[in-house]
Amino acid sequence: MNVVSTDLGYVTDAWRIQVQIVVVNLSMKLLLIDCLVNTRSNEYRSANPLYGSLTMRARSMSSSKRRRYAIYGFPLLFLCMSIFSCSSDAAVAKRMVFALTNSRDSNLEKLLEQPSIDGVAFQEGWAMLEPRAGEYNWSTLDRAIYQVRVHRKYVSIHLLASPRTPGWLSTVGAQYFSGTDFRGREIADVVPWDKVYLERYTRFLKALADHLSETGATPNVFALGVVVPVAECNLVGCRNDMIGDVRYDRNLYLTACKQMIDAYAEAFPGARLFVSPPVRDMICFPQQDSKFFKELMDYAIAKHHNKAYMFAADLNSQGSERTRPYLEYSSKTGLGFQTIWSSTNDPSIRMKGAYPSNLLQSINYGINCGGSYFEIYAVDVLNHERAIQQAIQRIHQ
């Protein structure tokens, strides 16, 4: 089966452009040396306007000087032209569109047939993929990724854990807490820096990576959301330095976040890593910690370079509250967005603005901020209304 097998990095046309530049520069080099060193006929002169001025200068040089220019000067010129010609193009990322769905979507085939998308983004639960400790159920995910490969597209995967961790996790020694979140709602979850939790999830990541490698699907994996210890950096169960009945420890939490970024990178060395900023810098309500995400992102970029994307799942027509304080990172690495909801079916008006123009407004904001990756809800991708489709197509323009 013919499937995508390219290295993903920044998905650009830079290498194609580089090859063209090298070929053109090499052709120019050979033509110039030929003009300088050799004598041609009148027909050659008339067919090559550059010949006259070049050969006049060449003939005023001694033969030894001409040889030095040919041997040393033009290779240097060729090298400089190649370097400076690629300096701007190589950093320009092609914008990509992924349909947000899951491996059980009955409309997956329709989605993959859409020319407006580059791939699909699956939200998958750890508890479903590892229903019992050490026993994995890849069948549904395998079928879905096989469809992705048949259509020569990519897949991003958000392997959701907290707050719906596998039931067996507590039986193998993971520490849990219970309490209320910042809205006063009851919550029970695993302690984010618990060693058993992090070790078991790391083991799960490696098992998935090994399985995808065995099935030949690894080249189609574009990115993974770093959703452990928690999905979006904020500790929703943390209030006044207490996470339930456990004291919040900034150092332990930051260390756990770094550990998991490394775990994702080790399991999937060719994939992008999506790291989410917190809302309003509130790691533990109500205190603000404006340095936490910067420390985390600086670590991720320093160690994993542009594989560590800043990614936010709150894009709407008014922008992205999560990324707004950290847009400096859009010039350092990739920037990805997921719309906060669908424009097509938005009873709570989470997308803000009026339908259907709010989708285009959201996308324009993301593009203006330097976004190169967009996850759009499947219901929007399959919506044939012209304004919705034009908004999605805007990403590729």
C-alpha cells in the first residue's frame, strides 16, 4: 500500500525550493565559466546577451587570473547564492488543517475524502485503549489509522487521561485526591505528579509507539497532545495551594510536566509535541504563576527544538485566551490551535460572534498570530455551507 512516508518536521516546500535554487545556480555557474574561459561563435553571442559583457572582462584578464576566478570565485559565489536564497523560505511553515474527531466516528471516511483537510485529530481515552493493566485494545484505533493511511493523510492523537484515568490505576498504587474545583464542584482524580501514574502512562505510550511502528503507521503520526499530567496545564482541583487533601508542590508538578514531555518525545521521536498554556496563568487557583509555562516551554524548545509546539484548544472569534500572554513563542517554534467548539452547532455560543462568520474570524486570528496548525471540529468540516468551507480553505491560502 502506498502511504505517506515523508519526514514531517515543519511541513514546508523548502527542500523543493532548495533543489530548484541549486540547479539554477549550478547552471549559471557553468554558463559563466564557459563564457569566461571559452570562445564561442557569433550565433552563441547573439543567443546569449550576457556573453558580450562577460567575455570583454574575461579577455582583459590573464589566463591564470581567469582560471583562479573559475576555480575559486564562482564556487564561492554559488555557495553564497545558495545560502542567502534559502534563508527566508526555509522557515515558512505550510499551514495544515486537521478534522477533530475520534477513531469511532462513523463519518471518518467522509472526512478523509475532504480535500480541505490534511489529516484527522483523534481524541482517545487511555482507559479505553488499556482497559486492564498491561492489556491493550488497539483494534478500533488500528482500523481508523488504516483509513487515514489509505487516503495518504496524517493523524494527530490526544491520548486523554486525567480526570478519566483507567479504573485499575488506583489498584496498582497510584495516589488519588478528592475535593472541589474552583467552581465548587466535587472532583476526584490522580495526583498529577504521582510516580506510579507517570510511570504507567509512560509505559502505555511506549506500547502504543511500538505497536504503530509494527503496523507501519508511524510516518503518518503528525503530533501528540501532551495531556499528562493534565491536559491544559491548569490544575482544576487546586485551590489555595491545596489539591484536594494534598499540598500543591510547584517543583514536583513542573518536574512531572518536563518528564512527560520527554516521555512523549522518546516514544514518538518524529512527531510534534503539543504543549498547552494555562488560562490566565492560574496553575493553582487563585494565585497566578506567569513564569510556570515559560519555564516549561523554554525547557521543551531547548531540548526538543521545533518539535515542541505551543497549542491551545480555546480558539474562537475573539482569539485565544491561553496563547495571548505567550505569543512570543510563535517566533520560536510552531503554533497550533483547536477551535473551542464547532461553529455549526454551538448552542452555548462558545465560538462567540455570529454564525457562520465566527469560524473565519477565529481562523484569521490564528493565522495572524502565526498559527500553522488548526484542528477544526468534524461537523464544520462536513458542513457544506459556503461560508464555512471558505473559512476552512483560508487556512491553506
